[in-house]
Amino acid sequence: MATHKRGQCRICGKATGAAQQVCPHCGAPLSVLPEQVIVTGERQLTLTADTISLRDLLVIVEAGVAFWRQQYENSAGVARDQAAQALNELSQILASLAQQIRQGRETVRITTRLPAQRRYPLACPHCGRGNRAGARFCVSCGAALQPPWQATPLPPPLQAEIAVRSHTGQVRSLNEDTVYAGRFSLGDEPLGYLLLVADGMGGAAAGEVASQLASETIKSFLQRELNTTLPTTDDDWLSLLRAAVQTAHRQIVAAAHSDPQRAGMGTTLTLALIIHRRAYIAHVGDSRAYLITPGTGDETPVWHQLTTDHTIVARLVDIGQLSPEEARTHPQRHILYRSLGADQPLEIDTLVQPLATGDVLMLCSDGLFNHVTDEELAQMAIVHEPGLAVSGLIDLANQRGGSDNISIVLARFTGIPATT
């Protein structure tokens, strides 16, 4: 995440003194605290199917308190007031968690409720796509779903119409996001697509270095490994992605240690490798991947957030401490407990998502969904062609404040080869 230029108001653009805390022209605060903060504790915060360890969450919140205490001691004026407010909010959360532990609770059930999804219980034996109960043929590849099975050839790989855009936003002076979308080939044979969003942090352009280093490392690692051995199972593909992300993580840590000005730099990373009719996804941080499917008839588009935000606020929503509406504007929503570049072992979320004709896969940084609701992004992604959808979403986020860098990669899948 970038910060605004010193000596210039981020709101009115007029010159300001180096020691001033408030713009003398428009009254806007001149100190902008980092949008994203990496905190680490002695424990790794790991989610099971339906519970969270309260003690693990407590350690992460304590690390957040330690960060803001340091900010409070080393700042003055508006920045000091903001740090004090953050300390007060986290202290209340800390007290609530500690009280639950004193009462003998070690874990708490996850209560998050995602938007209602249509159910597709009947899996296609050929492409794996879910279908409505009682369906006779697969909606994706046309294979027979009811016995006797028909000899149906494997469907061809999906083609993708892809749009990519990144914008600095209305507040930041630097864009520290990195986005990428490209096609992988083995010789002359196309293999699939790589989609990637990385949201860097660290200040003094270090975040930009971290996100770019992650992107370049991932691309070179995958190309090198795929030229050597082609995975044959879902587990093999996911193992390949985990190895790629771990390599990028080590590169960022090494770069930060070699240059004092880049100490503490890091980045989120959400990537999708599209092979045949599957998306293999790896994720660290609070950028997101969404799957959006068009409705049938009068149905509205259906969206599903495929990734989990690695933030304290997201976990507080999980346990019912905050509502999703409160989390969207909560001051602590950008405190990350997992990112590439942090000095601790990295845990990586991975998953496999079957795809079908008409599906939209969207990767985005938090600069988008901080201002645009899931319903809005799903509707725009389905109604408009990819280029217009991406531009419209970024324009909407900027109209509502554009408080951070905004980056989107959007892929709409078809069964027809894309024209160039």
C-alpha cells in the first residue's frame, strides 16, 4: 500500500509544511496510517472446518495491540490519535476473547453465513461440474448424467475472455498492486491461463517491489517446472502452486533482509491457474477470488467468495463478534496475520474449482471490495463484457472514495476459441 506525497495534501493537492498534521487549506489530516499491517504471533492461526482456536486468535490480536502501541509512542497529533483509537478498539476485542477463555472456552464455532447458493448435487462423471438433481445431461459438457452412461468424449478446454486493470485510486500516490494474466504453453501447445493479483505493502515503494517480485517469481517458477514435469492429478497441481508461492515468499524475505529500506515489506497473493476446465487456486492475505455464475431465467447472478481473508476482522466475523456489515468499515479490517514476506513459516490456502461455460472468475485487491458490494460486482461481471465490467467496477470504487489501490483480473469462460 502506498502513502501520499509528503508536503502535499492528499485531498486538495496544495502544498503543506513538513511538520504539519492537518492541511491549512482544507483541514484534511496529513498523516495516513498504512492501509495494511502485517502482524505475527507465536502461533499460526489455522481454521478447521467449523471452529477457531480462541487462544490462537488471542495471540494475533495481542500482536496487533503491540503494533499500534509502537505507533502511538512514535507519532504525534492526528496519527497519535488514530493509533490511540485503534488501541482502544483492539483492547475491547482482547478483553472479550480473554473473558471467553477464562470461562473455559478453547474454541468457538464459525458462524459466517455466505450468500445463499444454488445447489448442484449431481456431479458429471466426465468434467466434474455440478448439476441440478434429476438433470439428464451435464450443463457444462453435455455428457449423460443418468444410467446407462453414454460414451461421451471429454469436452474441449474452456477458452477465456480476460480483462486486467489496476488503478492507483483517489488517495494513494503510488500503486503497489501487481496484476497479471497470461497464457502458458508447452511448445506450440497451449496449456492454460495464469491469473494473479498481489497487493504489496511496506512503504517507500517496498510494497511495489514485493508484489512485483512475487509475480515474476511465480511466473518463472511455473514455466520452468511445467517444462520439466506436467502434473496429472489435482493434488499434484496444488502441490506445484504451493511450491511456487513458497519460493516467492523466500525471495521476498531475502530481498527485505538485504536492504534495510525494504525491511518489513510483504504482499498478499491470490492466483489461479486455469487448466482444461478447472481453476487451481492459491491464496495468502486479503485479496480475493470470486466465482460468479449467470442465473437461469429470472435468477440473479450467483457469486461465491472462494478465498478466505487472512485478517483479524474476518475471524471476528466468523465467531459472531462482528457482523459482515460492521466488518466492511471496521478500522482494523486491514490487519493481516498472513502474508508473503513475513518472518515466519508461510501457510498457503489452496483449492480446486471446476469451471463451466458462462462462469466468471474474478481476482481483486481489497481496494475494490472495500467500496463495492459483492452483489454489485457480481451483477456488473455478468451483465457487461469483461473490459467494460472491469472499468466500470474501478470507476465505481473511485467514485466512492478510492481509498486504496484497485486491481482486478476478470476471466469469462466460453467453449469457443477467443478471437484476437
